[in-house]
Amino acid sequence: MTTFENVKHFIPAQTFDCGQCFRFDVKENGDVEGIVGRENVVISKKGDTLNIEGSDDKAFWEKYLMFDTDYDAVMSDIGEHFGKYNDTIFKAMEVSDGIRILRQDPWETLCSFIISQNNNIGRIKKIVARICEKFGEPFTVDGKTYYAFPSARTLVDAGVDEIFACGTGFRAKYIYDAASKYHSGEIDFARVRAGTDEEAAAELMKICGVGPKVAACTLLFGFNRTAAFPVDVWIKRVLEKYYSDGIDLTALGSYAGIAQQYLFYYERYINGGK
């Protein structure tokens, strides 16, 4: 087990149910259970103490959960950039204070957000689960079998038809193209890490079916580029609702992507979690 004390600005259910990852489920008691790499973990928080059952790698989780980042400073920066428009962001941060951006595996993140196109969270989770069960490497915990996310090579070998059979629909050919280009080196994650935000997005958009929104989600959740601000139909509605006089999306600061998650969660919250 891994334990963190004096944990602030983190609530497991909020972080893992805000639409940034798809291999975790929230339990009735507020704990979350899911798979990261080749570990199945249960994450729980009581007071300011966080426990992660199923893993002893504290250094990994400190980075994965962004505990190496001062979220007081993050929220102050967000307030400065968004607060000049109106006070919506302060209400959103109050409601969404438990959300942290996860540092997820870039390859898994890319595939997951290709699947997310024209889809809802429930269906995305089911499709990701089918792909893992069909193509992922199995591992066992306490006698139960789980599956890691499949490698690009495995999906290339599987082919479009087998990927389609997992319920991916029109996205099958996009997943296959992503796997082919990543496995061959045509898409280089080192270039994504090294480039500017614009260059990184352009590298990812070489993949068929990857547009600005999927690229931004991949950069935010897979490469920890927290300035990335994904805009989909839901965020467009949020911006139209709360920033009807306009907002400069090119000048929202280094943590615009975190603010996007606060705004998205806030809108869900005031609409009863829908």
C-alpha cells in the first residue's frame, strides 16, 4: 500500500469521474478502483490521508496524481486569467477543488480520446475495456485476472476488423492508423514532448481522425501540457453560457486545461451530475 498524508485539493471520485480517464470506477463509498499499467488499485481518502491499495510505488503515484505540483499556486493563476471576465471560475473551483489532472500513459490516452469522439463516458469505458480484454496482456491480482492496455504493435497485428469488433465503429480505422504511425515511428512522442504546444498538436494531428480536440486532450492528460484547452461541444456550451461576451482562448495561462476541467465539472454539478 502507498500512503500520502496532508493531501489537499484532491478527491478521488472527482478526479477519476471528470472524463479524463476511462479505466476507473467510483464505488458507493467514494473510493475508486481501476487499472494503471499492470496494477489494479483501490484509492481511498479519509480526512487528509490518501491510501492506494495494490501498489507500493510512491514515486510513481506522486507524479501520476500531480502531487509534485502546488495547486494553491495553480488555482491562483487560474483565478488571475479567468477572473477578469467574471466570477464563474471561482464558483467552479470551489465546487471542483478535488480534481487533479492525471499524468497518464500517452499511448493509452491517445487511443482513449480517439474512442471518445461522438461518444459518452459510459460507452467509452466499455469499448476501452473490450479492447484491453481482447488485446491486452493479462495479469493476476488475488486470483483475479485483469488486462493491461494493449501496445501499438499488438493493435497493428490485430488489424482494423478486429479492432472494429470491439465496438469502436468508425473509430477503428483511426485507432489502427494511430497504432501504425506510432509503432513505425512516424509519430514520435519525443517530438511531442520537445515541441511547442502548436508543434506537439500538429505532430498528433498527423494521425487520421485526430483533430484539435483529441490532440488537446492527449496533450493535457497524456503529456501534462496543462495549457492545452480542449474544446468540444460541451465546453462550447459552457463558454457560451458563462463567457457570452467572449474569452481569449489563446491567453488563458499555463493551467488553462485544469480550468477547463473545473468548468466542465461545475456545469455537470449544477445540472445534477448529468
